[in-house]
Amino acid sequence: MYVRDAKNREEVWLLDHIEAMGLDETSFRSRDYVVAIDEQSGAKAGFARIRVHKTDADSEGGDTESPEDEPTECCELTSIGVLENWRGQGVGAHIIERLVEYAGDDGFETVYALTGEADYLRQFGFRRIEESSLPEPLVNRLEEKRNGIDPEAIPLVLDIESFELPERLREAFKRATERDESAESTEESPEDFGIDSDSATYKYDTGR
């Protein structure tokens, strides 16, 4: 199992699964996504994206005299999806790890997320912040999500240097295999969270 950048030809596949899982497809661009792939079968197991937002200062041509001004871009982690047959095996965790690495490579020191499933992201180092601390574009995004696909969304932030990938998720990812979709599940898995697919924003994967 490995994670790579999405390819243009996977646009339809991504859009189909984003719609099926009730995820956020706003400003969709396939090149913003990464995809988890099974090395043996080539099957796609999950996906997510980072979305870069321009701040008002940048878009309105604000004062650029001081190099100490706040950054004019912010980075959001969003649209995390793991296919049902691959959940519980660390797939979502490794997708997040790759996107956080990309954000750091692009010069971001922090990554934001807006979700009603904050407990999942906390294990990687995300923490809740006040709405007043959000960059302006994410204030608007949070309102849109609460009024639409994720009424319970709250703002989270990750200091990239503080990112952690729990060892249990790393080990689970090494052994990940596609489950038989016809097999009966004997218990409700934590990663499903009892979420209604018609209203869910994220389909997380706990790896437990």
C-alpha cells in the first residue's frame, strides 16, 4: 500500500466517490488530491486533498511593505475519504501524513481542518481553535459547511512540526488488505462513527 498524487484520468472516480460519501467537492481539482493504492491489485483505497486559500490581504492587494506581515495564504485539509472495504487499516492516517508533508514542502507552518469529527484528527496533533483565530476564507468555509454537509463542524489547526502518526496506524497500513464486501461485520467499527452518508463531511479511518 502506498500514497501517490491523483492523476487526471482519476477525476471521474474521485467525483463519484466524493458524491457517494457526501464529501466536500467545492472547487474540485484532481491535482489537489492524493490517492492510496494497493501495490498488489492496483485498487484505490482512499483519497483526500489540501486546498490553498488566498487571504483578503492578498486578493485585494493589501499592504506589502512589511515582510513581517501575516502570510497571504492558508492551507486546509479536506475531503478525506476511505472506501468501506479498506477502513480500519490506517489508510486515512497515511493519506493525511502525505498531505501534511506536502503542505510543509510548500512552506506552510500550519494546516487547518473544519470538521465535526475532531476526535480522529486530534490523534495526529490537531487541536481546536477559536473561530476568531481562523483566516478569513476559512471563517466563510466553516459557515458554509455548518449550513450544508457538516452542521457539527468545528475549526482545528495543526502545527506541522507537531504532526504525529501513531505506531498502530503505521503497522496497520503495512498489512492493509481489501476486505470482502459481502462479509458480515460482527461489530460496528470506530471509524464509521455512525455517520449518515447523506450529511457526512469526512469518512475517517481509525486503523483500530
